[in-house]
Amino acid sequence: MQSQIVAQAIQFANEGILSAKSLYMTAVGQTAAESPADDMELMLGYMQQLPPALRDPIWFEMTAKYSPQLAEYWRTDESGPMPPAARVLNSASYTPYFVRFLRTPAGAGLAALHTKRVAQFADDLTKEANPDRVAETNQFLATLLLVQGTDDVDAADKDALLPKLKTWRSMSKFRGRLASEASDRVISLLTNDRVPEMQMVRTMLLRSLDECGAPGCQVISGLQRCGRCKTTGYCDQAHQKAAWSKHKKLCFETNFDAINVPAIEAGPSGQAESAVEPELSIEADPSNDADL
């Protein structure tokens, strides 16, 4: 049975039913009725079944091309703590594109927004007592807070949410599960507790941006960004060449420099890939990623 689900997921990816654009269209409600892409739960389930070699390029491309549009759609969707646009961004939150997006003007304020939404729908989450739903919601909030911090979080939202988080952390149904662990992590972030541990998690999250992208290289200073994606950095051109065979499958142009801009459309193959690596950017700030 499991092998059949995986085979179906691979078929959907090969047919373009699972793609960066289809996930974006599903998230903003622009798919055809009765299409598999009309069901976000189904789409995310199939994405989880894809092998990384097929799954990663889809998530990387989606975050590179559609993050500003998804974020703007999410800001206006108050249907729940995790509307479809938030769910796809959460699923792709491990990508360096999403982390970089959170550090741009177009991605500003999402940690504060999600804190407000979780506080707004906290009673509903408690009544449902769905561990997967609470885990997804709080894991995403922890990621946003780790990258963007708590300075913009409304004090009233924090005060309203903390008692709910403590309830979820201790609920017998959640104990020993990700729902409890994620709730505890958000508590630590909102209360500035366990600072060394949270800083270590943040460092790991930002490593894809802050370290050279060549295998085994941990250089963090003097990095220059890939000329196309402006996301992955390298300490020199030799390391860029060494990493190119892997990076080219995940290298996409981005449109993070402005809000409300058209999405960059994929080429005929659905992937912005070239046989020749792009030149390194000469505009990178080696000390604080000011080019991001």
C-alpha cells in the first residue's frame, strides 16, 4: 500500500500535478474543482511521500518564486491559525529561500502575525485537541520567531498565548509528542528562556545562508552569493564549481526585493536550471548578509 502511494506521488510530480506552481495555486484557491490539486491536505500528503531528489526542487522553487505572493495572501486570510498559504510555507520552511525571505521587507512581520493568529484561534485548537494540528501550528511559529525574533510581537498577543501554550505543553494527549515539544519551544522563545539552546537552533536554521555552500566547508566570512538565486553563498569560485552539480537543481531566481510583484514563471521544464553556473555576485556583504 505504501509503495503504491509513493508511486502515485512520483507520477503526480512527473505529470506536473505536484509542482511549485500547483502548490501555490492550491494555497491561494485557484485550482480546478475535483482536481487532486484542489485538496491541500492531499497535496501535502503526496509531497511527503516523494523522495528528496524530487521533493526538494519543488519546495525550493515554490519558495523562490512565490513566497511574497503566499505571504500577502496569508496576511488577509483569517480563516484559521494555519490557512493553506501558511501550511505550504511551513512545509518549505527548511529551505534557504524561505529563511532568506523572512529577512527581507516582503517577509517582515510574519512572526508577529502568526503569534496573533495562534492566540486568536487558541481556544479552537484546545477544543479540537488535535496533536498534529497543534504541532504544525507551533512548529511554524517557533521557526518564525527564531528567524525574526520577538521585538515585533504584540505584548497582548504574547500574554494571551502563553497560558494556552502551557496548557498544550502539559496536556496528557500531547505528552511525549511534537505538539508538547513545539509548544515548549515557543514558550522559551516568547519568554527569552533557554537562550543558549535557542541560539544553537537558530544557528542551525541559518546555516544554509551563513556558511559556504560547498560540501564540508564551514567558512562564514567573505561569502559571495550565487549570481542567480542570490541565496547560497560561497567563499570562492572553486567551491562554487565544486557544489554546482548539486546546487543547479535547487537554484532559482527570486523576487524578494519587492512586495506585490508578479511571480517568476518557470521555464518549459518547470525548473530554472543551466548547464553553466552563474557568476558570483559582487554585491554581497561578507559580514551581515546585507544583500539579502
